[in-house]
Amino acid sequence: MILDCATIGGGPAGLNAALVLGRARRNVILFDNVQPRNSVTQESNGFITRDGVSPREFRDLAHQDIRKYPSVQIKNVKIAEVQRESGSIFKLITQEGKSYLSRKIIIATGLKESLPNVRGIRDYYGKSIFSCPYCDGWELREQPLVLISENKNASHMAKVIYQWSKDLVVCTNGNKIISETEAKVLKRKGIRIKEELISNVSGSDGKLEKVVFEGGTELNRAGGFVTTEFELPNDLAHSLGCEMNKNGGIIADALGRTNVEGVYAAGDVSIAGPSQVIIAAGEGTRAAMGVNSDLTMEEFK
């Protein structure tokens, strides 16, 4: 059987795309290798009616919704390769070597992220250190916070975090990434800047307590944020010839269409930066509408 659409990625974007296409009576398979970027997250916030939901619960609820539509299948396998089989048909090959044919593809694989090079930081990431203040700033409000950043987004990020806590220290881990002009702006607001190399971060049970510097000095903090670097988790988009934006995300139009006919992108993979669950889900809806619209026009030629 040739599918109407194969969606690669089982996060909010892929899940919502599958839901919308199922409701449009399209034959769809959602491929999910069950390795979400938000696996360290305790709860997802900012999604109306689902504020505070855990990623696992969100996924389970989404699967319940999708199971109502018999034309949608979910396969917990990894897609290793995608080839254009003939004309407008794509061949998707799983890691185990099984193949599927589909008229359209939605890439919704999300992103990989790298944290600042600080010993121990992963023990606290997703528990008391986060990357998105809109997602987790409320829980850290009015507490003494740290921003650990090794890139030039540090100054902007500090200004955003200031809305949730005025007790903020920016640590650049030995990098001179904040200009004198920007440093003056931050210091006028009482935001401190420390450029010393960080030895490690410490605390207990995922709760940050101290940032320890190479010279032995310590900074007491109750939590904080980091700036992260993002990249695509695989080379599927590159192998298909998709164009990328300056952030390394897949360029897509308002309905998820890439420059490659029949290939669509949705969610973080088309943004290449932090986003919320609700944004990714909306991107999945738009891509699904793009797929269904294009399939419809082809069927009426």
C-alpha cells in the first residue's frame, strides 16, 4: 500500500499532524523512535488545558486521541533513510531494513541540543536548570538564579529572565561574549556578570545549590537557565536536498512546504531554536493542512 503521508517524529508536531491527517481520512503512519528531546523535562507548561502536563502523559493522551482514527498507524521505529522511489513516491527505510512507500513526508524529528561545557550540568538540566524561561520561569520566580551561557545570546537571554527574577548572575565560563555596552545595560539593572571559568555545578537530587569556579569561589543559586546550541538529529533533510535557514532549521512556508516537492517540515526542526509544545503542535497542524491541500489538488488534476 502507498501511504498518503509518512510523518517522521513523534513529538507534539508529528502527533498533531497525524491527528489532523487522520481526521481528513488520509492513510498515515507516524514513525517515532521514542527519543524525545524533552525526556529530561518534568512538566510542559504554557499549553492551555494542559499546563503542567508531563511529556509522558501528553504523549499518552495524544496516542489516545489518534487511536480514534483507523487510517493512522504509529510505528515505534527509526527511519534510517528516505529515497525518492519514482516520480512523486518516497521510500522510507527503517533501521531494521523494512520499507514503506508514501506520497508525502512530514519531517518532525525535532532537534538535538548541546549544553554549556560545565561539569555536572546534565544532573540538573530539566529539574532546576532550563533553557526556556517561558516554559519554566514561573517555577523559578523571585529566586536567586544563574544564567550559564557560552554564546552571544547571553545578554538577550538575561534581559528576558529578569522578568521572573531580579536576582540574576550571568556566568560566561571564561568567554568574553558580552560587550562593554551591553554589560553596562545589564549592570544598571543589578544583573551581575562573571567571566571566570566554571569548575562545576553542585547540589542534590537535581536541585542546584552552587556554581563553583576554577579559582575556588562559589556562587549560591537556587536554579537557573542555559543557552544551548541546536542541530538536526539526523541527515534526512540534507539527503533530500532541503534548504536550511541561518539557524540550521529547515526552511518551510506557512503550510510546512520545503523546497523539495512532497517534503514538509514541522515543529522545532523548522525553527532550530527553543519553542513550546503548543507552537510545535500548531506547526504540525499547518503541515498537515499543507499535505492534505496538495494531495487534494493532485487528485483533482
